[in-house]
Amino acid sequence: MKLHSTILGEGKPMLILHGFLGMSDNWKTLGRQFAEEGYQVHLIDQRNHGRSPHSDEFNYLLLARDVKEYCDSHQLKDCVLLGHSMGGKVAMLAASLFPHIIEKLIVVDIAPKYYAPHHQQILEGLQAVDEAHLSSRGDAEDLLAKYVKEEGVRLFLLKNLYWKTKGQLALRMNLDSLVKNIEEVGQALPNDATYSKPTLFIKGERSNYITAEDEKDILSHFPVAEIVSIPKTGHWVHAEDKKAFFTAVMQFL
């Protein structure tokens, strides 16, 4: 699968993987900052997200192999691989499967464990928007607000809207496949998956995605991992405190 990406800067390759229902555009501001520090930043749309191809098949093994295929097609090696949430799960698996091309790993607010499905309300809202064939972004937000109360989450989701035709909005993601495969998003990292090169886990202090009990599990898969908590942030830690997040990443690198 030929993934869509935006490439910024020159230097050591850094691949950034967005989370579930996100897209590469979510990382443009931080991507430019990393590029200014001497990295060639690859902001990647994962399958069924953003401008990348759609597929009925969707699981972490396929997503990890997509990353390997991307590296091969762009002749990348000694990469820094960074992923948030679902992208963090992909990054963990890709690093464990293909350590020869991943030099350093950064995982943002996700642990290797299983997570029960918890996006049902969001998916229902997106399905309602998709089926309404709207012609106004304001109408789309009003409809989504009936399902998603948090304004920040709504704005994040509505970044997926684009003009399919003159006067008709549509969603970029492959919503049908993501709904059908929602159980895959919470899957745990395989028990035997390990990666022993430098690894950083960044968690939001107010997020419950990584708990104190998860640290033992993290170290069993990533024996040299560092775990850093960013104060006063939740699951979208990189958006809530860009400065602290950027500093934590650069100190690690």
C-alpha cells in the first residue's frame, strides 16, 4: 500500500504516525519544528485515514508492514519512529518487527496492553455526519455536537471534512472499514514483541491511557524505555502542551 505523506526538511528520517481518526495534518506544526532541528520529517497518513488508500483490511500487523513498505520505497534507514495512540501501537509493533530500520522509538500516551472499544459514540456521530450529505461545516459541527460534547475533540474530528464535490462535504477516512474493524484498534502488542533500542514513552499526566501498573508491561517489551509525564495534559498531550512535548522529544533524541 502506497501511503500518502508530507515530507518536511532534510536530515535524519523521522516518521510520525497519527492516532485513530486522525491524519498527518494534525502534526504539521510539530513536524516543522523537528525539521528545523535537522530531521527529514515524514508525516504519514495511515491506511483508511487522511489521503492514504482505503482497504477493507485493517489490523496492526498490516499497519506495521505499511510502515516498512514506506521506508523501503523511500530508501529510509536508521529512522526515528514516533506514534501517538493507535499510531503508537503501530510504532511499537513496527519497531519490534523491523528493528534494523528503526534506530529510536517514541510512543505517545499508549501502552502495549489491550484497550476495550471506547469510540462508539464518536463513530456514531461521524456516521451521522457522513450520511447527512451536508454542505456546511457549521451544520456538520452542530450534528456532531449531539454525539461528541468536547469541542476540542469535535474540531479534531472535523479536520477530516473535505469538499467531495462543489457543495457537498465528505469525510476523508474510510469510515465503513474503521467501524467494521474497531475491535482491532484496542488489540495488545503480541507477548513476544520486544525492541531493545532507545525508547521513550510520553504520557499525559491527566490521561488514564498509561497507568503506574502499565510500566512493568512496558519494560517487559521495551527494556531500556524511559517514561516521561507531561504535567497538566491529557491524551492529546502533543496538542495540549506543544512546547513541553517538543522539549521532551528533543532531550531524548
